Amino acid sequence: MYAVLQTAFLGDMILTTPLLERLAQDGPVHVVATPANAALLAQHPAVSSVIVFDKRGTDRGWRGVRRVAQALRATGARTAYLAQGSVRTAAIAWLAGIPERVGFASSPGRWLYTRQLPFDRRLHHAQRLWQLASPLGVPEVPPVLRPSLYPGGADQAQAEALLQEAGVRAGDRLVALAPGSVWATKRWPSYPALATALLARLSLSEGPRPRFVVLGGRDDAPLAAAIAAAVAAAAAERGDAPVIDATGRLTLLASAALLARCAVLVTNDSAPLHLASAMNTPTVALFGPTLPAFGFGPLATAQTVLERQGLPCRPCGAHGGRQCPKGHWQCMRDVTPELVAEATRSLSGTLGDPHRG
């Protein structure tokens, strides 16, 4: 039996799913996850059980660590993979009495590991995590790797209800936009201009009419409103349908189900990028303060990464920041709507089947 401890960001959990699938070939896999991450694993065939670790809520402090450790001990797992390498998660595996504890040699909790593997910065993070299950000293790298999610019937129904409410027709071409991010400097500022440029280009091209879907959390509603206002002003004379604002209205798996219906996604370096990778939705990914070389770029079959090359201040951090340290924010401002519109138009016709496996 195996345990995987992943309590980092949503994207990290999505990128952990190839490791879960690899381990599940040999035995049951039990996952320790945050409440948000746990929701992503519903219906996942590689997961035997999920132990929810609310590290910032009810499980805060060492009492929560001990509770989760006891639950993990009860699974009978013999090997733990520390996909999130904090001292806290390492302590959970150690307190659970799991005899083999595997993680990266660069992790803060490595002193509690029984086996340490190198953190290869040349690889995509999904590949690095997949490698945790490799024998020590064997540099296995899968040639093709994509994460996986399994929206259930309720998730599919929630996405479908949103589209029906918006009057989406069977032949409409859905273009998804994800303008948000926890980190302010990752939010590309030109989504409204992009939407109006795309409206003109896609409306003039052959094929079904375009509809824009804005994805994100409740806090992204103002960003969606700005996009909707720009599209409404541009489309008023032609009577085009309004933007579909899905911010704060869908579960994570329902968002994944909706992305499976979309022709393309334009997104910042944030969770929707990884949702799209799991659903194999063509993706235009915009990177500013961070780099795709960190290992968190898109994994969809059809994808394009756009970034401002040649800035000496890039990257300015591992996650981005609340404001540009230099004050000019060129890494995002210099990525033009015209450039993104052309990449989006090109990718939107790459895969005609909305149900891409």
C-alpha cells in the first residue's frame, strides 16, 4: 500500500495524478490532501481514499498533524511519497509509522526521509513527481505525460446547466478565458482587449459563432465583468451573445468538465492551466514574472506559451508577487493582445472534437 502527501497548490495536486496512476498499478493509493485538493480527486480511479488535512483550519497545529498521522497509519501504507516536501508533511508520514518515506533531496523535510531523490530542475514538475516512484539511481522519464481528472455526473450537469442558462447552442465555439491568479503580477492585464480582438477575428472566420466563458473563483468576478463590458460594447451592433461569467459558480471538477467543451483556453500561470492539461484542452499560457522552465507549463497536446523574452528581471520569484519589484511590469504589459489573439485563433481550430481524451 502507498501513501502520497500533497498539500500544496491546486496545480501541484493536478500534476501529482500521473504519480498516483503509476502507483495504483501496484497497489492501493491513499492521499493526504487539503480540502480544495481533495475535491479534485473525487471519482479518480487511482485513489483508494483521501485523508483531508485542513492545515490552515481545523487541523492547524500539532494536534491536527497527529490526527492526520493516525488516520494515515490506519491505511496500512508501507511507503509514503512526499510530493509536498514540508517538515509538516514529513512529520505526518513519520508519526504514521510508515517505514519508507520518499521525497526530494531539496525538500525542507528531507531529514525525515528514508530515501531522497534529486530534484531535476530540467523536467516538468509532473515528471519530477512521477520520478519519485522510480528506483534510486534509475533516471526514468516518461516521453509523454498528462495529468488526469474525472468529473462526475453532478459536475457535468453543473457545467451543462450553466451553458443552457446562457443559451449556448450545440454548434457554438466556446473560448475560455482565465484572467485571475492568487498573485497579482501573474494577471495579464489585457483580457478585455483580447476578447474584442477575438470577437472580430473569430466572427469573420468560417465556422460556428464564438462564445466567451470566463473561468475563475469568486474573487475574479470583477475581471469577468471588465471582459463582459468590453465585449458588450464591441458586439452591440451585431447582437452577439454576451460573455458567460462562470467565476465562483462551478466546482473545480465542473470547471474541468466545462473546459472539455471549449475549443481553447487562454490563461495565466494558474490553476486553470493545469485543469486544461488534464482535459487536453488546447491552451495559450501567458507567463510573466514566472517561467515555464520552472516546470509548470501546459501539457495539453495543442498548446502555446507566450512570454516576454530578454527581460533581465525575469523571473522575479518562484510564484510571482503582489506588485512588480521594478514598477514597470513589462513582463506582462509587453505581451500584446494582437499576439495572444493570433495564437488563440490558430489553436482554436486545432482539435475539432470537444471531447478530447
